[in-house]
Amino acid sequence: MAGTLFFDGNCGMCTRAVYFVQKLNRTGDMRIEPLQGEGVAQRLGVPESQILDAARWLDDSGDVYAGAEAMNAAVAAALGARLPLLVYRIPGMRSLQDAIYRYVAGHRYRFPGTTPYCESSPVGC
């Protein structure tokens, strides 16, 4: 399951999380891009007004996942194992992970992070 993880490139916590998942990328099947990139909303089929609401995963088959499911899909691709997505789909686990994701996403600028991707990337956002 190869694909691209889209994340808030202006968020230091988001950047740190994506870099952590990228370190797990032993398959090379996971790519990263900031949500602030040109044409990203259209590629993902998300209204511009909602693009920063959640991280997104676009797999090579064209399926788009958001939030906790997107992060699980990215980890699954990085590890080359579907286990993270299988755990996510256990009854009750989806609700729990989604609730935690919504809380963290809603407070993401309060968490410690690293230099945001958009500030540190040579191409910017």
C-alpha cells in the first residue's frame, strides 16, 4: 500500500510526527507532502476550507483517508504491514483513535515540535 501522507507543513508538532513516521519507512512506499502545496485540495477532493482539518493519506490506488486512519495507513505503508490499519478497524479502536486524533489536531499548535516543514524546506510551501 504505497502512497503520500499530507500534513500541516506549518505545524512543528505535525512535522515532528511525520519525520518520525518517515524514519520507520523501510519500504520506501511512503512519501510526504504538506497540505499547503499547490493543488493539494483538488488532488485529494477536499474543499479548500477543510484542507487543514486533518492529515490525509492518498494511496496509489486513489483512495483518500483522513485523520487517525490516514496516520495508520502511513505507518502501515512505511512498515510494509497492514497491522496498523487492522488494529484501527477493531471495534471501538476507531472511535478511540479518532477522538484522540481530533483532540491533538485541534490543539496541535500548543504541542512542542520542530521547525515546521514549510519553514525548513528549501522549496517552502
